[in-house]
Amino acid sequence: MPLHLVGETLDKARSHYRAGTGQLVQLVRGLYVDASDDIDATVLKHAVRIAKYLYPKAYLSAASAVALGPTRDGRLFLSGRRKQRTRIRSLEIIQNEAPRHPSLGSAVIDDGMGEFRVDVSSIRQRFLEAFRLRGEHAASIDDATREAIALRLVEEYGTARDAATAVWALARDNEWYREGERAERFLLRNAAAVPIRNEAALDLIVAWHGTPIGHLSHDGFEWRWAPLDRHGPQLIRQTTPGKLPPFIVSLLPEGWLESVLKAKDERAALRSGKRYMSNITIVEHDGDLATLPPDILEARLASHSKDGIFTGTYAGPNGGEIHDGFERNLAKLFESGAMPRLSGIQIKAPMYLDNKGALVPSVGRPFTHILKPAGTSGFEALPIIEWLALTLGRAAGFAVPTAALVPMPEGLPPALVVERFDIRVGTADTRMLALEDMCSVLDLPTEAKYDSTMERVARAVRPLSTAPDEDTVILLKRALFAWLIADGDMHLKNMALLKIANVGEAKFSSIRTAPLYDAVTTRIFPHLERDHMALKLHGKDHRLRRADFRSFAHTSGIKAEVADVAINELLDRMKPAVECAALPSLAFYGPNGHVMAEKMLEIVRERVSSFA
């Protein structure tokens, strides 16, 4: 039962021709249906799309904001600039005048012609709409729906009183005083939930190490997380009603991969793949879980590398033809939903290292290693610089994942392959592992990954860590290391907690700061010559001195003498490490690999020697 919209699904001339030949029936200007269809049924099925086409500045309100569609008797309720009624066969569009300061949300509708977005009254506003005097919009919302909305408001604001306060704020903004009074009285009563769905609704199964731990649903307007009643630690929490849990947000693609997947929103991103970091799989059907390979290390990178160089066989994306390029070949791999999804701005490829040393894409295979290819436009040496940074980090005493430079085919600069530390290390390993970055820990969106301080990170880690004193000292040393190597990209997503539980245990047995990863000297790259620290420390992100780190230590609960020992130990390790640091023997380092490496080491030498 297709709907035809002039300017969207067909042009004006063709619509006139097909209507003139009896193929189409015109309902209103610009709106047609097939003459052979059940016209009344077609109109009702596509009611919201019709309203959006005719009144693009109006929004769904009252019962239609709840159901995201017309009522059973064919009424669709809108709010817009003026009061008016429009009858189209079996559909009656009833539009009232919108308040001066509406509170709106965005919902996803799928009527069989594809998904589209439409503005709807927010939860607070539709609750006030239910109590408007002498209006069809209010009458369209029955008692059961009122109670469902009330329950949702109480869930969001914590108590009925707080929910009433929030509703009253919106009522005052729009001078809906009587509505506010009636809504308040109703909110102080107990409410019962009424399930509401539309065709765009999602019900996803979230599994950890292949075992379902909860359902993630979306009704077209908001998210709900429902953990399964199982004996195990709480990994995912929904901190804000209606919003995607921060742990799930931290897994979603961003940057280059987000643009490749062309995911319009969180729903599209979650539908595009099944496998994620932290041993998480998200599927629509239980049967899909059995088809996905577990991420278990079968071969160690140390066995297939020597002196920092990968000695196995690279069988991943290559440069191909000039017009194709490495990025396009890698993007083709991500077209498959079987390819694991990664977060992070930098281009990365999920890889699998087998026992024979073959490094291949993780499509349909375990995801054991991460390949980071060279960048472009002055960032060709990025893998080399990260390898040096990780090498210095290991010498400085940090836990660092095994990494090696990979000679690439067809004249490409070397890439970096890093072994995952958040997965099991063999079939006998039964640990439950998860990596939660600091954006998730602090319940901040990905775009806010630079909007925090090291003090805030320490305050969040201390109560969660199973070794709080050790981890706060590690954070102190991590911040100092980032300053010494001029790492301006140690943001909230480049620090994390590694959580480990044993099967059957109700709590995590270990929650510790994760090993050092994604460390890089940013100041040597184009347009980053004056790059500062990503997160402020003691209110500063530049020209840091010992006093700043001692102040951080004091704020974080580290004794002064312990802080001084940690700082001196790191400096004592860094001085000989930077003097001995050198690139491994590799035939080709790209156009400026050696030069960029020397620039990096020069910066580190200067900062280590001048630190006071």
C-alpha cells in the first residue's frame, strides 16, 4: 500500500499523468495513492508521514505522541501554528495551537516506506496535554495512558513530588496553570505502566561472553535497559531514563568508522553490527549468538614478532589501485555486519592472528588484535610514534599491551598491530572481562571526552577500584607520562577500567586501571605544534611542573611522600629509556618516519631533563 508524495517519491508531471490515466487517486494536493489499493487503509497506515508532509512544522501531540500514530477511530493529533482540521478519507488530522514554549523530543517512525523522524511532545508536555480543559487532545488520552506517563515521569525524576515540580516548570512557562494543578494532583497517585510500541521499535539482546545479560529496547522515542535476573556483576546501568546506557554508548563507532557505516543515529549504529569490544554482542535474535565466534587469543603476538617488527603474514586490507586505496578496501570489510565495531576517531581494523602467524580481518573470526594503519596528510608516521610511546611506557613501568610494527604491502608506510588485553587468553580461561572507558564511568557523552579533569577521573576511580591507592598513583604517573611525551590526546576514552569477574560471582573480583593504550606524541603532527594536555590537572593543561602533580596527588588522596617517590621513579626510568629509544630495523618507514621519530624523542628528552 504505497503512498506517493510529489517531490519525494515522484515528480509533479508524472503524478498528473498517472492520475489522468486512472493509475493514481489524488487525496490532496501533492498526495496520491494507487487506485487499486484500499485507500482508507493506506491513509491510516501512512498517517504520520502524511501529516509531516502537509504540516512539516507541526508535531505529534496528545494520544498521537504516545502511540506515534492515529487513534483507532482515525484521529491524528498535532500541535502547530494554528487550530485546524483536515479530513483525508478515513483520517482526520486535528491540529491545535502549540504553546509558546513547547518541550519536544524526536521519535522514529517506520510505516513500511522506511524510517523517518518526527517531532513529538515530550513526556512532560504530553502529560500536561492530558489535562487541558475542554479539548479533544486531552480527551484522547485515557486514564491508563495517563498512569503510564505518570509512572514514566516518576521513574525519570525519582519521586512523584520531583516529577510534579518538573511538570509545573513547563506549565508555568506556557501559562498552563490549571493543567499544572491537575497534573500535580494526578502525579501523587500510584500509576500502572501500559506498554506502547510501533513498527520502528527495537528489542535487542545484549550478551557478555555469549551469555545474555539483558534486553535493550527502543520504542521509537526512547531507550530502555532491562537486565536479566542472573547471578553476576552489574556491567551495564541506565543512568538516565530514556537514554542509551553509557557503557553501550562507549562501544559505538565514531569518527571514520561512523562515517563509513553512514549510521544516522544510535539505532542505526546498533543495527549495523553485532560484535563490540569488551566481549559484548548485541543481536536481535537469540539464534544469532551461537553463530558468532568468541574473542579468545589463540596465538600471541610475541611469538610472531621480533625486535618490535611483526614477522607473521599480513593478509589484511591493502592499497589496491590508486583510485581504490587502503581506506576504501577497509571500508568494504565493514559493510559486513560480521565485522566487529570499534570506537575511536583513528582508522582501525579488527584483526585475528592465527597459530600460523597469519594476521587476517576478523570477519567471521575471533577479534584478537587491532591494526592501526598509517594516516594521510602528515599523519603517515602515527603508527611509528605510537609504537615508540608504548615502548617508552613499558620502560617507564606501565602495563602495556604487546605491539609491533607491520611492514605493509604496495609501498604503504608501516602499520601498528596491538594485542587485545580485554579478552580471554585460551579456552581454559573462564574469566569475564570488560573494558569501561572514563566517558562511561563518568556518564558523559563521547563528544565530552575532553571536558573533564584528571582530578575528576581520580575521584571516580577511587571508589570503584579494588586497589584504590595503587590506581590513583597510576593515574598520577599516567598524567605525568602524558606530559613528558607531549600526549595531547589522553582524553576520557583513552583511559579505562579493566573489570574482571569469575563465573558465578556476583561482584567483580578485580577493577583496575587498564594498561596504557593509544599513547602518542601529538605535538609533532601538522597543526598540533602547540597542542596542550587533553584534560586539565591542577587547573592547567600547559607548562606543568612538579607542584601541579603534587597538588593533584593531594586532591586525589595520595600522600606527598608517595607522590614524590612515584614522580621520581618515573623520571628515573624515563631518562635512560629515551636515550636508548630507537626505531627497529625496517626497510621502509614512509616519507618522514625517521624524522618524526627524532622530533618526538627530542621533545621527550627536553621535557624529562627540564622537569622540575
